[in-house]
Amino acid sequence: MQSSPDTIAAIATPPGKGGIGVIRVSGTLAPSIAEALVGHLPEPRLATLVTFREEDGAAIDQGLILFFPGTASFTGEPVLEVHGHGGVVVMDLLLQRVLSLGARPARAGEFTERAFLNDKIDLAQAEAVADLIDSVSEASARSAVRSLSGDFSACLGDLTEQLIELRVYIEAAIDFPEEEIDFLADESIVTRLNTITSSLDNIRQRASQGAVLREGVSLAIVGPPNAGKSSLMNRLSRQDIAIVNEQAGTTRDILREQLVVQGIPIELVDTAGIRSTSDAVEREGVQRALAELARADIALLVFDQSLGQHGVISAMGDLLASIGSALETFQGVLILVMNKKDLVRVDTGWEAVQDILSICPQINERVSISAATGEGLERLFDVIAQSAGLTTTVEGVFMARRRHLVALDEASARVRAGQAQLAVNAAGELLAEELREAQRYIGEITGDFTNDDLLGRIFSSFCIGK
């Protein structure tokens, strides 16, 4: 794929009323468009107060104009920024004037795409642009900035350099046997391979943290009726969105809310109490609850600990009878939440925990809380974050996407396969081939090795004007 010769233009600010609206232009016609729009080409990189005019000289708006030559612009092409008043009508008039001067409407993400194609940024940095815009927490924004500034790419570049140097050494020994380089007996090869795998593991861990911050998790609240699920939903969301009533079966439909827990975007789902029932509407609610359980990354299995040991065990037995095999096939993290701590002097429900674990070994974590008072919620937040894959021991988190993690995993598998070929078969040619494949997978992240279809999918997800 090569950069288009067309000049493109788009409104780069959100639609609606605002103090300022910005139109961005990129391409070879940017200088002539500036001259036609304001009567002269502005001094590069200097904001200039001007009047924007129609072809007949009528004023459209007054504002600022900035010109960036291709050597000092985001896209690597001449870029023009038109800053006018942020009204829908005036922005449309300015855009139509720019388009009449030879520009065409930009596709989604086309400005960033051109920056990539003109080697101003690599593909990982380009994706970080969209991730920064879409950030929902301070943690995700900081990790996106880290990737945008090139930290992620720099680590990948260092790793690629290690792979290249080792490949050069091995392939030179294979291609020039008269040099008598006995690399199979060279212990530094093993050391260098271990260093590469260690670097891959470190990058993978930092990237996986960024993927959690970017993609978030689905969190379902499930359990028997009257366990306090709706109260927990209200407490976690900090809103009174679920009806709380002593009558069992109050929640019939699915309630959803978006929130952020320790920087992680969470889709919080409250479900109907799960039990056997003859009520057709409630039975439909139970089926929907089971469907949400099946798709959740994390499930909070909520019980009322004020029922005491026998009551909790009985409730667990009834729940398992109603759920059937749903818990056995559940692929996420299951957290046992013993609620209504405020109604008991001690956590009497914990007496039943070992029996519960024997009945339901899929449980990964256990937390005691009071949804009514908020007691224990900080511990629950910590457990949710850890269950989502976030750890506090990883420094310098990169914003990453699923395809980045897949590429890192493939690269790691190739290096380890090469290590096995060297150790078991003393096969230098096969080791060199595995290292070449590992380098190719790393290159897919930054765009050194890619294809037009992948680029089309990536940039089409961007907003217009970016």
C-alpha cells in the first residue's frame, strides 16, 4: 500500500456547537488551498489570525490558520489546519470551501494511515493514536501515550536487533563453512537465545496489561434470589439503577452498566436470581442470567451469609440444581462473594466455604462484603482487578491489542522451537529458520511485515479526521 496522491480534508473536532472547530487538510494541494482561502500562504508552524473567504470574496468566518510543510507535519505531507468557530453550519461551509478547491473527504483514519505510510510513525504507534482517543481511564491513557511516544516500538526494535544479530552469526557459519565457525559449540548462542526469550516474556507481560486496560472485561453478578445482587449492582455502579426489594425474584431482566475498576473498563451485568420457577417471565430471566454467565470473563457468585452454614449450603445446592452444567463449562474467573456481612456478628457463612468449594471447585477467589454498607468492597475491587489480569508489579505498561499478543506468542513459540532444534537435533539451519519466523511476527506488530487487508481493518476503526 502506498500513500495516495489525493489531498484530503475532514472536520477533526466532534460535531455540534463549540468554541472552536478544526478542519484538517493533508496533501500536495494544501498550500494552494491556503492561498485561495485566506489570500496567502501562512508562515510555517505559526498560528495566524485570518478571515476565511468564499470564491467571490465573501467572508465565511474569522479564525486561525496553521501550515505545516511535509518535512514537519504529522502525515509527512503538507498539512493545513483551519481553526474556526465550532458551529455546525460554519464548519460545513468551511469544509465545502476546502473541498471545492480540490480536496476530497478523508476516509476514517486516513490522516494517521498516511503518517504510517510516510514513515512518520509505525503501526503500533498508529494504533495507539486511536487507543488514546478511546481511553476510558487515566491508566489506559498513560499506557496509550507510552505506546504513541514509541516505547513499545523501541522495545520491539531492540528485540528485532537481537534476532538479526543472532541470525547473521548462525547463517554466516552455515553459508561459509570454510571459516570454521563452530557455532554449535558456542555456549554464547544458548545465552543469547535465553536473553531473547526473557525479553519476549517481559514485553508480553507489559503488553498483556495494556490489553486489559484497553479491552476491559465483562463482569456478571449471579446467584440465588435475595442474595443482595441488585444492592451490589447499585453499590458498584454508584447509582440506584436496580430495584431492591425483600420480595424474591424482583430482578427479571438484564441490567448493564459501564464502570472503571482500578483503570480497567468493566461491563457490569446484574442478572435475575437463579432458581427453579413455574413463572414464565421469571424463567426467561433465569435463562438470560445463564446466558450472561456463559459469556462473562468474571462472575460474582453472590450468597447471603446471614443464612448461616446450613442455609448457604442449601442455597448452593439449589443453585447448582438450577444451573445444571453452566458452571462446569464456565471459562472465566468465578469469585465467591459472601454478602450481608453487616447482618452477622461474625462471618458465619464462611463455615460453609469448604463444603461450597467441594461442591463447586471452579471457584477461584472468596470475598466477604456488605453491599449495604460498602464493607469489603475495596478487597473485592482488588480481586476483580487481579482476576482481570492486572498486576501492580509490572512497570511501563504498553497499550496493546489482541493481535499484538498473538504475534508475541507466535514469536516466543518460534524462538523456543529453535532452542529445541539446537539442543536436541543440533540443527543450525532449522534454528535460523525459526528465528526468521520470530522476526517476521515481531515485524507484524510495527508494520514491517503486513498486508493491505490488515491496514484497511485497522484504520477503518479510527474516527474521521484522525
